[in-house]
Amino acid sequence: MISQVQHLKTMIRTRFAPSPTGFLHIGGARTALFNWLFARHHGGQFLLRIEDTDRARSTQPAIDAIQDGLSWLGLDWDGDLVSQYSRADRHVEIAHQMVASGHAFRCYCDADEVDALRAAAFDEGRALRSPWRDRDPANAPDGAPFVVRFRAGDADMLVEDAVQGEVRWAAKEFDDLVLLRSDMSPTYNLAVVVDDHDMDITHIIRGDDHLVNAGRQAQIYDAMGWKRPVFAHIPLIHGPDGKKLSKRHGALGAEAYRDMGYLPEGLRNYLLRLGWSHGDQEIFTDAEAIAAFDMGGLNKSPSRLDLDKLSHINAHHIAQADDARLCELVTPFLEGLDGQIDDAALKADRIRNAMPALKTRAATLAELAQQAYFLVKARPFQLEGKLAKQLDETACARLNRLFTRLVETDAWNDAALASLLKQFAESESVGFGKVGQPLRAVLTGGAPAPDLALVMAVLGRDEVLGRIKDQLSPGI
RNA sequence: GGGCCCUUCGUCUAUCGGUUAGGACGCUAGGUUUUCAACCUGGAAAGAGGGGUUCAACUCCCCUAGGGCCUACCA
């Protein structure tokens, strides 16, 4: 029993804490991945908290999108999702405690006064301090609105960051930040600290846009006498041009990557190597990633999104993926392609049989659909340009003779068809190209496809003979 | 304006004072070849600039330049 309690105290607990103002974008996905990996590596827990204290900007669709994105990516969180907003009473309680202990105070400045104060502070190159931090609250105007501000410390601040190292600020850099708004609703920096403390979060991996917040938050931890978590601020992801990530180049939701045909494990693997490394290893299974992930591999410099590399990594994972699963995943991508046969069962059958060969040839599910298209394309094909040109008289005559051979053979399988084709080319005294090119044209209609023997084996005798017949002069 | 963070091939990165600065993507030459891929072999390609410290600096320190973040009663 006691050991269980101690275990809980020392257990690694991380969290992902997005604000629900949009979907799960690529940067958030990586942050979540790192927190998830770190927790799983240590046998700890990974929690999900929605930072919805800004009611005006928080939406349920966004909350759903974030959960869907994480689920799709395979980043499962422990316990129930925590709504920060629902914990507002607790945040207020802590704010009052800090007022009582002198670490916070009521500030009665109105908006104009604050603006003037801020402008003065700006000119002096320091952060805003409220005059009310030292005033007797008894002098407060009766019934006037106020906010609760934190009493910024007078000592310099040092934060030990697991990625950035020691980061220092002079005391004057910290303002008396608002803890409770005039409507007594808690603000971000208060809520984060209280929640992370209450949730026993031990390690906070987040974007380095929060680095300064770490200093502010550390002050609150110290004021409350709470143990500070380990902070790890990772650099942001930039666009391919090195500029801030915009929707134009990749600041898309996880579902957009799904719709482009990337596998969750492919995106995970790519994201893993963006800002983290483990020697020269590029390809990771989940087990390898969990075993290898640690803070030491985290990088300090920002990285850019590279869709080409994502595709390359994804290709590896498609080649490794289970055939049945790929058949299912490729279906929606196939639906977008025109002119297919109607027999769904037949389509599924052919694709299933061809999948082992197809999956080594595609970087995305969209490409996989392109690779599979020849299997389900409706006859007859319209051959144009180069394809039609390949079917000259000589080629047609040759295809005719091949047709006869195919009718006669009784071994309709990959290996037998391969040797049949080879022997046929020899008997015709021509190179394989003279046979293969026209045959490929009539069988695939120009669509990408694997080895011809395999193509014939998967298509089946009737379909193969039919496709050949379609392109030869009538009367054959 | 102030503060903080960052800077190795085009891109992702290895290097943790001594290496011909390695790998991967992309690019490129060639091979294989029945399309498209894949695959195999080879190639081009990097320490932002300037000062130090040191026998020795990509690595440590300083300055400059460039980039980023924060500077809200947003998160």
C-alpha cells in the first residue's frame, strides 16, 4: 500500500495541454508525441488537459478534433480528459491563498492606468509593476472592480530546462501578472500551475514559445511552496521556407495528413525525428521509439517541415503494414478514381491478392490507390498516344500468338506465367521488351502496375484474355 | 524598445576539444529493367562572420549578423 503511494509520487507523469481553438496541428502533434513517448518510456502516464479558460475562443468541435487527431495518431492518454475551465473554483481558491500569504494582491487600476503604467515600464525597459502591490487595501475605492495580481519576485529567476539548459532572467523582467480577472475568472499562468501541480505532472515538454512562461510559472510554484516540474522547451517547427508555419505549408490538422494518405505510424516516425535524434537511426517501430526516447536526444534548434522526407518514411511503414489493413485504408482513396468495375467483391479480391506487391511501391495511400487502379479499371481501355503506337501490326500479331499460348496453358500462377512469357519471347526470337511493352499496354491501359506475370496472375485468365482481346482487331 | 532562445550539406541530423566532419531525404551519374516505382553502385553538397581560450576548436567564451519567442484582464 505504502509502496503504491510512493510509486505514484515518483511516477513520471506528462501531459498535453492544447487550447481548443482549432484542430490538432502538426506542431501540437509532435509535442503530444514527445510527451507520450517520454511517459511510455518510463512506464508513466500521459494525460490530456484542454485549456479552455478562454470561453470565447474555445469550441466543442475543436475539442473533438484534438481528441480525434490524437486517437488517429495512436497517442492514447491515461484517464479522462481534464477541462481546465471546470477547475476554475480551485484556481480561485489558490489565488486567494496567495493573497492571504502576501504573494498576490488586489489591483484597482483601471484600463487607462494600466496602459500608462505599461508605457512607462516599456520606456524604462522593465516589466509592469502595479502600485497596489504595496498599498494598503484599506485605501481601495469602495466597491470598485479589481483584479488579483501576482506579486512578482524581487530576486532573479533561474530555470533549469532539460533542453535549453540554465535560463536566467532579471527580476525586473517579470510583471505583476494577472491571476484573476475582474470577473474573478482565472488566467492561463495560474490555471496551468495549479492544474499541473494537482495532476502531479512531473515533466512538461512543450513548445519554446512557453519558455518565458516557465519563469513566470516557476515563481508561482515557488510562492506556493510546490515542487517545480522538469521543464523541457522544444523548438517550434517552421515551414519549408524557414518562416512561421502557415496553413499554406503544413500547419494542417492531423486529419489533413490522414487524408493525404499518410499512415499514423509514418507521421509519428517522421515527427519523432524532427527535433529529436538517436544516432543515425531514421526508421523506428513504436517499440523502438519508446525504448530509445529520452530528453538527451532533444534538439535546441528549430526544424523545418519536409514533406518529401515524410513520404519516404511513410513508404517504409506502408511496406511494413498489414495487407488486410491496407486494403481497408486504401478503399476511400480508390473511390476517387473514375471508370471502375462495379463488382465490389471482385475488386476487393484482386486488391487483396496484389497487395503484397503493391505496398512496396507506394509512399502514400493515395499512391497505393494509383498502383491498384489497373486492377479495377473497367474495360475496354482507350489506348492513346504512345500506348496505341506500341500496338502496331507486328505487335498485334505477336499478341495474337501469345493469346493462343495463354489459352492453352493450364498453370495460371505467377511463376508459371513468368516462364511462359520468357519462353514466348525466346520462341519469337525477340527481346522481352518487344513482348512486355505491348502486353503491359493492353493489360494496364498505361496505369502503373507491378511485374507482368504477377499482373496476369492477379487479374485471372478470363480478365487477361479479355483485356488482350479488347485491343486486337475484332474477329480474333 | 527590453528580455530570452537558436545558428553543421538545400532539408532532417551525428559529432559531446584531436574524424578524410558521418547518416538520411532531395538532387545527380550509372546499373537493373516490361510501365511507374522500388532496388544497387558512384557523385556534388555543410560548421553564418569576426575575435579570443587552447598544443589543438564545429565543439568552450565574447562580439556581430540572421532567425524565433515573450513582453494581454489570450493560451
